[in-house]
Amino acid sequence: MTTAAAESAITFVDGDNGILEYRGYPIEQLTKRSTYLEVAYLLLHGELPTTDQADKWVQEITYHTFIHENMRKRFLEGFHYDAHPMGILVSAIAALSTYYPDAKNIFDPEVRHKQIIRLIAKMPTLAAAAHRYSVGMPFVYPDNSHDFPSNFLSMVLKTPESRFEANPALVRAMDALFILHADHEQNCSTAALRVVASSQVDPYSACAAACAALYGPLHGGANEAVIRMLTEIGTLENVPGFIRSVKEGHGRLQGFGHRVYKNYDPRAKIIRDIAYEVFEVTGKNPLLDIALGLEEVALADEYFVSRKLYPNVDFYSGLIYQAMGFPVEMFPVLFAVPRVAGWVAHWVEMLEHNTKIARPRQLYVGHRRRDYVPMSSR
Ligand code: SDX
């Protein structure tokens, strides 16, 4: 809780004052003025790209969105019909390491660059494929004439029409949500990435480990847990009773609290504003009123105030995803798609710092030397 596990120059978080900056740029400015692909470049290279750099970067990503046909036909279709898309995604990322054995040459910058492009480019395709498979819809190939967020929405939502055109407000909201989820310094999944990558394994295997950590309900799985919680509460009238049960120790207020933020998570504020823009298009998510009611009661209650529990990035994001038509199981997947930019940025930073293999110390509290006891004497 207090020992720094790494030195990093990628993301700065001031938990007491609710500040989040990527390479020094405030998240509020990036969400309003940048794009996810530009932010991914910034996280990786430390500077915003010039026009030429951005054009080359976007072109490389755009032309690496396809996955091997075997991956689609044999691997993905090997899952049970109702497999959770996050379980599919974790497995699919690991499986990518078997298609690109050259990725093991992790100290070759050119090889690293190629895998980074593949990971950022293929995450939306794998995520969409996992979703389509889990709802029994046919796989949709990437459409390189779309920009990054539009292509993702097309692969998720397209039906028989020849070309899918998402509402521009939803495309903008998707891109902003990707920016907000791209990195967050040494969170559980990024820390997992650094530990696994420190063994010098390929980046696909390390990102699969990170994605597995993100799956947990205390981390990226919280956005799914929030919607299940709001659905269970059901009406505004049930909010006081639910708050009471949490205070009595029965379960947690999902989407609240954070190891670092002891103030409002700046991302939660931005996401709440995005929610209103999305609801203009999709119609208001009825669970929003319950979420707002929960927030109002919790922020006035000593139990939450004394523990500095505020809404975090996961409290409102699920309301948007649900209004956009994503099933609840897809919510942690939507977190993982952009977080890969942070994972690969930390991977490169760690390799360039020549990090040793992770091997934490322990305080041994068990028995010391004692002699074996035969079964008859136990
Ligand atoms: C993310 O680290 C990151 O940066 C993560 C993330 C990222 O971008 O990568 O920001 C994304 O994971 C956001 C967090 C999403 N998780 C949730 O919303 C799940 C609900 N929240 C928690 O379970 C909890 O707040 C954590 C896991 C987020 C933080 O846990 P900590 O820091 O270990 O805090 P704790 O469990 O020690 O809690 C301190 C106290 C305890 O009470 P006491 O034992 O002191 O009486 O606060 C209570 C907890 O019981 N508490 C809660 C609570 N969270 C903490 N009580 C009710 N509801 C909650 N949500």
C-alpha cells in the first residue's frame, strides 16, 4: 500500500485533489480535444504526434485490425455458446502469442513496435468477435474506411446493411471513454502486466495476464457489478435500505471507492457528462436516477465520507454502455480495449529501464523445521 513498485513518467494521479494527467496533459483537455489513437501515441512516445507521425500511426493501426481466420473460425468458435466475453478475450490475447512467435524478441525495438501496433489494432476486433459470438451473431470484419471508434461500433452492432454508420455522438462518446480508460498508473492490471512482463515473456502473454486481473469485480469488472447492483435496487425508494445494508457490512457500493482517489475520480465527472450526451441519442437509462440517488445519499453519509468513498470511473460508465446496447458482460471488455494502450506503454517503459524480474520479499510466519510424522502417529 505504501511501497512504490515502479518509477514511471506515463500517468500522474493526485488522489487527494482528483487530478489525472497523461504525460502531463490533463485528462479533461485530452477527452475534449484529442482522440484515443492520439492518446495511445502520447502514452507510448511521451509526446503528442505531429501530423505526419499521427497519419503514419493511424494508418498502421488501421491496417492491422484483422485477426487470422483460424482465430475466428477455429479458436473463438471453440468456446461454449454462453462463454463470458471477458473469458474469451483473455484467452484470445494469449492465443495471439502463438500467431506471432517473433514477438519473443522483446529487445528489438522494431519487433516491439510491430506487436504494439497489432495489440492496439486487434483488441477491438477480438472484443467485438467475443461479443458477437456470445450473442449468436455472425462475426463482422473490420472496415478500414471507418475511424477507430466507428470501426469498433460497426464490428459490434452491424446487421445485414452493407455499411454500418454509427451516430456521431455515440462515436465521440466511445472515443472519449477509450481515452478515459487508457491508463491509470500502477493499477492492479498494469501492475500484473509489469510483474509478468518482467520475466521477459512476449507482450501478448503479459497483456493476457493484465486482462485477467482487469476481469475481477474489484477492478475492471466493477462497471458490470454497478449495473447489476442498480438493477437489484430497482427503484429510488429502495436506495436508503440498500445504503443501510452496505453500512451493516452486506456487500459494497459498487463503483464507489478507490485505492488512490480519496476525492471524486475526475473520470467519473467526465463520464457523467458524457452520459447525458449519449442519452440525448439513446434515450435516458432509467437506472440513472437510482445512480444519482445513491450518489446523493452516499456523499452525505458519514460512513462513506469518513472512508473517503466517492464515485470512481466505473460508477457511471455502465449506464452509457447499457444505453448504447452493450450487454452487461461486455462492460469489462470495453474497459480492456483501450487499457491495452496503457499496458504496452508501461511494458516499453519497463523494458527500457532494464527492470529485473519481479520477486517480492515476504515475512515468513509459518512453522520452522520439524520432523516428518508417520501416518499411524498423526
Ligand atoms: C478501478 O487502481 C486503479 O487505478 C483502478 C482503476 C483503473 O483505472 O485502473 O481506477 C479502475 O478498478 C476502479 C475501482 C473499481 N472497483 C469498485 O468500484 C469496487 C468497489 N470498490 C471497492 O471494493 C474498493 O473501494 C476498492 C477495491 C476500489 C479499493 O479498495 P481498498 O483501497 O483496498 O479499500 P478498502 O477495501 O481497504 O476499504 C477501506 C474501507 C473499508 O471499510 P473498513 O474495513 O475500514 O470499515 O472502505 C470500505 C471498506 O469496507 N469500502 C467500501 C467500499 N470501498 C471500500 N464500503 C462500501 N462500498 C465500497 N465501494
